[in-house]
Amino acid sequence: MSWKQATVVDIKQETARAKTFRLTLPEALGHRAGQHVIVRLTAPDGYTASRSYSIATPADESKEFELTVERLEGGEVSAFLHDELTVGDELEVRGPIGGWFVWDGDSPVLLVGGGSGVVPLMAMLRLARRTGKSELVRVVVSVRTPGDLFYADEIAGPETTLVYTRATPSSFVRPPGRLSADDIPPFAAGASAYICGSSGFAEAASELIIGAGVPTEQIRVERFGPTG
Amino acid sequence: MSRFTRGFSGRGRANRDPRLPPGQYDTGNSWPVLTAEVTPRLDTATWTFRIEGLVDRPTTWTWDEIHALPPSSYSGDIHCVTTWSKLGVTFNGVSVDTLLDAAGVQPSATHVLAFSHTAYTTNLPLADVTNGKAWVVWDYEGRPLEAQHGGPARLLVPHLYFWKSAKFVAGLRVLDHDEPGFWEQNGYHDRGDPWLEQRYQGD
């Protein structure tokens, strides 16, 4: 699996702290929803810094894909991507990586994401919507405030439950609070669960999902470390 | 040789710690948790560790029995494939040599498959878990190993990327062939030497 030279074709401010980078490659990445890529930065003297970022889009006819990256204070790679990278720049990527936290759009799933953990789940939701399989997917997204919600103009829909832990939009009925059992929507029997977020979120969400009846062995977890 | 990235100079590299393998950064006091499964809550009252497969005496130890073996510790560095390293850490437990010697490894053995109390597995050449290179540990910096880090006990193979150090380890199956484990079936390198950057298949 070799390094590929991607070109930045679009940069969108996703939230105050996150940007979505649309990249294009000479050949399609050929990834599965949920996979990630490695981004490598190389200084003129050969020094490199690499980080993993989840792909936010499913594979399609284009050779393009999107990464949504949160800017971490002091993060060597995320700060560079946010502060320096511009449309037209080249970026080395490698992937797709990971054969576990993937969904191919053919079985019922319950997706639970906390904060930036929504990124690989968004690839799955987008795949479901594109292929007319929305009925297979239920997604629960937990964020602190409305301003922290990624894909805010797209993510809402019949598949989606939004949970705000600190502050809600003005019209929102549910008061702010942590994800609880009441937030888990009805899901299809036999569904697998995909949980992505910080370690603390993943632990709490795992307990809720087990409580909701998903067997432990049908739960796949991706925990985000502080990868700067 | 990679092409350089416009505008990137890198930071902190003048002070780069020589203990860091290529492509790794020092995570400092934090210890990221990257587990692909639900964290199990294992009770040490019923916990076991087993050596099986190509051994003369397949052996199962209870929590108390494994603690009665000669203690062994590791002080040094650990390296995760997701590019963080944690420097100067200390774990206490028992050497895998002690466990394998008790079971009596047969001459035809070449590899082990470590298996966990979850469905997790990871494969290792026998040479990577013998001669003082691997431990089963239950103590981190003088305190019980937390469940999120693989407690009550995990495998520790610190000279390889940390996915080889199976959390919630339940035993080693001694084999006369290589048998890819969980991540090795999912795109990761078979051996995982951080100094050779053996991260993914084909590295």
C-alpha cells in the first residue's frame, strides 16, 4: 500500500474547530465506509509527521473523498492542516486502512457517535442514503452544543437522533444532558452497533447499547485518542 | 522518498527524543485508549491464563497462581501504530518465558497466537515472546492495570507495535505455523516492528 499524492480541491469550515478537506487522487481510493487514511506531512529536511483520519464520504464514481479534522491545540498535524493547507496543495495520503470498523450497506446497523466520532459514521449514513438503504440505518449523534455538530445541514433526517449535552437549539424539546437509554431509537432486530468517539463516550455508549439488547460481540468500537 | 509538504517545517524536532521510532510522537502523560471491542469487566476471582497448543503440559493459571510465579518487570517505552509513543513506563507481571517454560514448548513450535477474554487475537513469532521480550502484566506504575488499558492483565510485547500486546489476555496458543490475528486479518502488518515502521500489510 503505497503513498499517494492527493490534491486539495475544497476546504469547508465545518464547525469553529473543525474543517472538512475534499481531496482528489489520480486513482480512486476504493475504500469502504468507516475506513481511514493516514496523512503524512514531510518537511524539506525529510522530517515527517503522520496521523490517521476517518473518511467522511463513501466511495463513489469520483476519485474524491473528504476528511473532517478537528483542530487540536498544539496538534502538529491538525494545526498545519487548519492553518496552512489551501486549495490546490498536495497532500500525501495512504490507505484505505482498517477492515473492522466498516459497513458495506447491506445489514441493519445502529451508529452511535460522540463529537468528531461522527465522521466514519457519516460515511455509512451517506452510503445508506445514496443507495436507498436508509431503513437499515439508525444513527445517534451526541455533541455538546449546536455549534459542535458536524454536517449540520445534512445529517438530520428520519435516521438520525441528535443529542446535545450542554446546550440545545432553541426549538429542541430534549433538555441538554448526557446520552441515555431513552435516546437510543428503536432499531432492527439483529442490528450491529458501531460506536465512535472518545474513550469515555465509547464506554458509556457501549453500556447503553448492550442495555438496549445488542450482544457485545455485535458491537464494533472505534475510540479516538488525542491525535494531534 | 516522500515529497515534502508545502509550508510544513515540523516542530520540536531539534529536541526529538531518540527513543521515538520514525513517525511516532511522544504522548506525554496521556495514554490513548484504542480498543476495537467493548471493554469487558473481568473478575479476577474467575480469571485464568492458559498456555496450550504445541506444549508438553498445557497449563492454566488462576489469578492467585500466576501471581505466585517469579515476578518480572519492564521499564521502557511503548509504541502504538496510531503514531503515539509513551516513554519511560513501568509494568509488573510475569515473564512469558516463565509461562512457556512451565508448559514446555515443543521443538516444532514457531509462533504463538495470543487470545483474549474477548474475541481479540494477535499472532507473534515465538522468537518475539521469548528471551525476555514479553510479559503478562497486571500492574502499571505500581497500580492495578485499568480495564480500559487491558486489565486485569494484558500481554506486553513492547518492542512491537502495541496492538501485539493483547488486552484482556487469556492465553497463548503455541503453533508450528503463523496464523494472522484480529488486526493482522484487517490490514495490519504481520509483525509490527516500530523501528521498521511495519504498520500495515506490505510495509
